[in-house]
Amino acid sequence: MYRIIKPIFFKFDPENVHYFVVKRLKWFNDKFPLGKTIIRSSFDVHIKGLEKEVFGIKFRNPVGLAAGFDKNGEYVEALNNLGFGFIEVGTVTPMPQPGNDKPRMFRLPNDEALINRMGFNNKGVDVMAERLRILKDNHPDIIVGGNIGKNKATPNEDAVSDYIKCFDRLFDVVDYFVVNVSSPNTPGLRELQEKEPLKKILNTLQLRNHKNDISRPILLKIAPDLTDVQLDDIIEIVAETKISGIIATNTTISRENLATEKILADEMGGLSGKPVKDRSTEVIKYLSEKSNKAFPIIGVGGIHSAQDAKEKLDAGACLVQLYTGFIYEGPGLIKEICKALVK
């Protein structure tokens, strides 16, 4: 059914279609008689043997939704009912911000890819925290990750304060945190992946984390464009700061070997989808082998099939996340992956 509908969706602006679809999914889930039951019976994954415990959290299955799809935590319950094992919301910043000028998302159908330069558009951490509080009161079993970033106007030397604000505000309503310093769409943000500023952010968050009776796993999301030397630094930083793991990878600024016409392929922003698949898997494999599997890795980037997910897991990932593949293949991809993993 999705393959019939998708060509219609793809005739319209991708950002507008995104909100059109998720708003109607939420309405159907929340308001339509038996809506939840219909969604769950059609898509939800009821397969034994997929449960997995990673960094102290029990996941019902290893297939999650990557950050960026639900930036404000508005659609978590409905998306969870599609069968995801966990939902990552954000990236959220302390203050609301509109993001970059539109258009800021582009489809590359010939490459089964997307380019986005959204720019952390979100309603601010207070709005998200209140939404997630209500969600967790009603559905404490839904695993939610909070992907946190800095406001565009905050200079890098003050970035740690933005991460602290988001961390403190979301602490009671998320199950794990992701520090996002790897988006290419906030000017200067990727400079925070350098060793010293990154250690400062992570060590500061860990100090706050361990002041609480209950601590939260903190993960770092990295770019696929890092060199081996930089990846070695990441391994060292994880060991030194004792964070819980890595998400590999974010979008890429590379435009190599694309079939899409140059004028579209050269749009500014991060590229996701099939073109980033192999590099993402290489990064996972490098980190896993070089660290001797010292920490968990969530694999994301170019997963459009069960085989793609299996490659990530075989390379060393413990869990996987979907974004662009979810858009191109539809919600049936979640169950397809889970069934293949059981086999």
C-alpha cells in the first residue's frame, strides 16, 4: 500500500508532506475509533526473541527511529505503535528557534537519499519536556531518547551551558541522552567534535549525571566524515569520560558517486540514505574493532532493508535506527527487519 501512495507523496515538498503524514498518523492514533488497535495490528512487532538490554535499558526490539523525525516529541506514541523498539526525539535546544530558511529538505530519488539543512528547528526544551512528561505518565514503557544540541546564537565557547540546560530539563522524562555535535547545519557545530571541547561537554554532563540517584546513559552522535585519527580520539574520549556509547553516524557533507544531477546534489546540507550506508558501516566496524567492543554502538545510516540492518549489527552495532529508509520504504520496513533478525 505504501508503494502505491509514495509516488503521490513524492510529488510534494518533502517537509510539508512529512508534517501532513505525521499529523494524520497522530490523529488516527489518538482520535479515530480503534485507531491504535488498527495501527498496532497492521505494523507493531510482536515477535519473541528480539528483546535486548543495552546500557542498562531493555529494548523490546533493536530497531529505533533516529532523531530528526520528531523534533518536538509530538508523535512519540503513534510512531511507537508502528513497531519501533525506541524513539529518539530532537534535536532540541534550550530556546525555540525556527531553523534555516525554506526550502531546506530535498529528495534525491535516483540515490534513495535526502539532503536536509533544517538547522535544529524546534519549539525549545520546555515544550518538549512537558510533552514527554505527559507521555511518560501514560506510557512509561515507551523508550525515549533525548537528542540535545545548542542554539545557533550560542557561541561554541558557551555551548556547554546549552547542553546542560537541555540535560537538566529532560532528565526525568527520557531514558537516554544523545549529545549532537555532528550536524552540518548549525554553523561551527562540528568544531565541537574536536577533542578538548568535546571532553569538556561530556565530562560536565557526566558530573551532573552522577549527582543524581539515578543516572542516564549518555551517548555521542558522530559524523561519518571523521578520519581514522579522529575516530581514535573518539575511542579515547569514550574511555576517559565513561559515556555509555556512540551513535554512528549522522549525515555526511560528502557528495561522492551520486546519480542525482549536480544542481540538486550540490544543495547545502547533510546527505542521508543509501549513499551514506557503506561509510556508516565502516565507522561502526572501525570503532568496534579498534576499541575491542568496549562500548555499545547504535548504527544508523542508509538502512533500507533487513540486509542493511544486519550489516550494521554484524559490523558491531547493538541497535539500529531508521530515518531516510523509513521514508523511502515505509513503516513495513520495521517488521521486515525484525522478522529477518529472528530468522
